[in-house]
Amino acid sequence: MTTQRNPWPALYAMVVGFFMILLDMTIVSVANPAIKIDLDTSMNNVIWVTSSYLLAYAVPLLVTGRLGDRFGPKNLYLAGLAVFTLSSLWCGLSNTIGMLIVARAVQGLGAALITPQTMAVITRTFPPDKRGAAMGLWGGVAGLATLVGPILGGVLVDNWGWQWIFMINVPIGVVAFALAVWLVPSLPTHSHKFDLVGVALSGIGMFLLVFGIQEGNDHHWNSGIWAMIVGGLAAMAVFLVHQSRTKSEPLVPLVLFRDRNFSLSSIAIAAMGASIVGLMVPTYFYLEAVREYSPTKAALVFAPMAIITGVIAPGVGKVSDKLHPALLPAIGFGLFSAVLFGFSALMTPTGSIPMFVLLGSVAGISNAFIWAPLAAVATRNLPMQLAGAGSGVYNTTRQIGSVLGSASISALLTSRLNAQGLNSTGMGEGSKVAHMPPFIAEKFSTALSEATLLPAAILLIGMVASALFAKPKVPAAAAPVPVDAGH
């Protein structure tokens, strides 16, 4: 016998794990200098600690949403938590940069198992007209985690060492696992076929693109690098052709993109992912290297941004159900872009830190306007049988944006430092370098300021995409799925 049950406790349980994995997207940014020094490695290798996580997170998302449909979102969520928690322990125990990069990639695989299940549970258990409130909580957690990561990371690095940005996941993961076993229901499953050729093509394409972009400067953009980038684009093109010709359950059901709002939401969330990751690198090097702030003090500059996002996002989610879907995200993207242009202007050796904090507060509002409403618009029109695939594609586009943003900001920042006549190989030492001479600080600030213009410009793409949203139609069949009250 099935009964309708309150879906909120399950969502509360799942956002604990969701918060943890998103925290690891940005928590490393403030620890990069300490990792570089302690493991005695290059700046490019340090950036791979982030990129390997993002890449291993992004590629499997195309299939892990479908796996959730097949084996149940609860089971996949628990498996992902186990992988993520154990690999976090591995990261904390790593004593070489190679071991850390590999452990971070395994962490990314665990995160890829977890993420689609949270959106799929929301889509399958909340009625469409109430989904905005649920996405408000989901979006608030997403925004808060990506912004609070560096703050928590700064405190941990300053007091206990970089290893603890990973070790702290172990007790959180255990608690999240217990809560999920207790509160998350077992939903009906659907049999699926799996497109292994599509998985291989997308994985090869993404790896070649990211490796080529990130390693370009170190290899002086030689013919081998361009061959990798072109090869990556070609693999992704073949992947899309393969998907269009796969009639029996393609990895990416292109029918999803017939829905205008889903297509535009995917573009917008990719822009958001790229911009968040792209923002963290230059701003933290500015605060730690140019202004000589400790990791904790640098992270606290962004504290109002994180706090404001977390506080107002749930309320924004509820309000978004009653407004035209284009309104809040378009305003949010426009505000966030303006803030980043402001950051760029302030990034001088004597720039006003109070103004930095004030602009960060505005960014907190803009983030709350983006995360929850965007997710609600993306999923509202999806039929139940495409819930897993839709959430997987949506989260994949966000992660693809993040990993390309990470690689692109690394390449651009290295290029701008070289243009200023600076040696980029030593920039990873952050707040632990000796006092920076004024003429070096001026050049370094200029390079960082110019690099910040990239995420600012990318956000304008998100603004245009979200401004084109159409008022969604609520499918008659899109009712919440009854779940077994015994689970």
C-alpha cells in the first residue's frame, strides 16, 4: 500500500550530503598556496587538484542520473556518499601531489553519483506548483556551499593545515549517510539501457578540451595543444551526432532541449558554474598575495556574500513560483556581473576592501536570485520518465561550465601575468611570499583585475539566456510520485 508522505524530511537529509560535495568545489581555492608549498609542486599541478575533481564530477553526471532511475535515487545517493567520504580521507592522507590529484578525481566520481539524485527526488516527490520552495532550499544550499567553502577552508588551513579541508568531510559524510538511510524513501525504479559509447565520447572530449586549455600556456600553445582542443571539440560533435541517432535511450535525450526553458536554463547554469569558479582564483590571489591577508581573513571578505545567499534563497524560491520565470534570474545575473566588474576595478594595491565587502553583499542577493529559480524553471516541464536524465543533464552543464571556467581562468591569468612581465610559476605562494614590492604589486594586481573580467563577461551570457524564459506550462501528468511509507 502506498501513501502520500511529507517529502521535506528526505530533502533535509539529502542536502547535507549535497552541501558537502559542493563545498569541495571551492574550498580548495583558499588552500592552494599551502598545498603548493607543502607538496613542493608547480602552480599548474595545484590547479589540477581542482580541475581533476571538477572533470571527474562532470563527465559521469550524464549517466548517474539514469543510474538513479534504474537502481533508485536512494541507493545511488548512499553509494556516492560512501565513495566521497572514503576518498576525502584519502585526500587528507596524501603526501604527494600525484596522489592528491588522483584522490580528488575519485572524490569527483562520488559527487557525480550524489548530485542528480537530489534534484530527481525533488522532481518526483514535490508537485510542480510547490517545487519552487523545495528548489529554494536546494538552491540556497548550492549557493551557500560554493561561497562558504573558502571561508571554512581559510579557518581550517590557518589552524590545522590544508589536509583538514578534506578530513572534515569524514564525520559529515557519516552523519549524512545515517540521515539518508533513515529519512530518504525508496522510490519506484525504471529499467534503462546505458549508452557506453556516449559515455566514452563525452569523457574523451571533455578531457581533451580541459587538458588542452589548462596546459596551453605551459606548452606555449603549440600544435599538440591545439590538436587536443580540436580533437576535444570533434569528439563532442561526434557525441552529439551519436545521441541524435540513438533511438533507444540516448545518454542525453535531445528531446529535453525541445523545452525552451530547459535549454536556456542549461546555458545559464553553465555560465554560473564557470563564473563562480573563475571568480575564486584571481580574487583570492589578490587578497592573499597583494593585500597579504591570511587565508581566514581573505575568506571573511566574502562572508556577507555567503550569509546573505543562505538567508534569503529559501524565501526567493517560494516567491519565484508566483513570478514570471525570467524576472529573478535575469536580475540576478545582471547584478552579479556588475559586482564582478566592480571587483575588477577595485583590484589595485590600495583598493577599498570595505567596498569589496559591500559589493560582495550585493553578490549574495544576486546569487539567491539565480540558484533556486533557475533550477525550478529547468525541471518544471519535465515528464516523470525524464526526471533523472533531465537532472543529470542540468547538473552536467553546470559542472562542464565549472571545469571549463577553472581551465580558462588558469590560462588567462597565466597569460596576463606574462603580459605584465611577471613569472607566473611563483604566484601560488599566496600570503606566504615575502612583502611584494610596490611595482610588482601593481603589475600583479593588473593581471588579476584583467582576469576577473572573464567571469564578469560570462555572467552576461546567463543574463541573456534567463531573460528569454517563457512562462512554463505545468504538465497534467506531473504529479508527485507516491512512495512506500514503510521506507
